[in-house]
Amino acid sequence: MNKDASVHKNSGHVGRRGTIVPSEATFRGNRLDDCSRALAKECGDQILIRSAVAFPTDLQAVRLKVQVGIDQLNRGEGIPGEKVGAELKCVSAEFHAKKDGSVCPIRC
């Protein structure tokens, strides 16, 4: 088998709407099925794709945490909105700086 045939056999393609479609050999080798869940992570100039398992979220537990936070705010407890906003802006700026490889413009 020549090199071009080997590359073609193991390569996938990008479908409509940006869907990544791995080759059949990749599917079989990683025990993936149609519509399997996967995680994609950017690693330099490559993309790492791993199979993933989704776990259902306990909505009642999430609702309880939200209610606890609302109760704290109603009692005047918790973190002031301005402080939360500043922290979120800082986290966002650090994320984008790391993603772009630049220096974070906001001093946190």
C-alpha cells in the first residue's frame, strides 16, 4: 500500500456545518458508534478527540444551590454584584490572553 492510500484510509473529513467525520477505521479502533459523545481539545496545531460519557445532572440539587444563593442575596449576604462582575471580566481576559498567547491586559 502506498503512502497516499494509507493517509486516505485513516483520514476523515469536515462535513457540512463544521462536523468532523473520522474515518471508519478510527471509529472501529476507538469503539465509537454513530452519534457517540466525544471531547475535542485543541493541542497546538492538532485537535485531540476522545470518547466521552455524559452523566445526567441532578436538577433538584442544582435548583437547591440556586435557591440557597437567592436566599443569601435576599438576606443581604453574598458577594456584591460589582465584585462578581470584576472577577468574571478578569477570568475572561485571562482566558482570551492564554488562548491568543498574549499578555492579559487586565491586572487582577
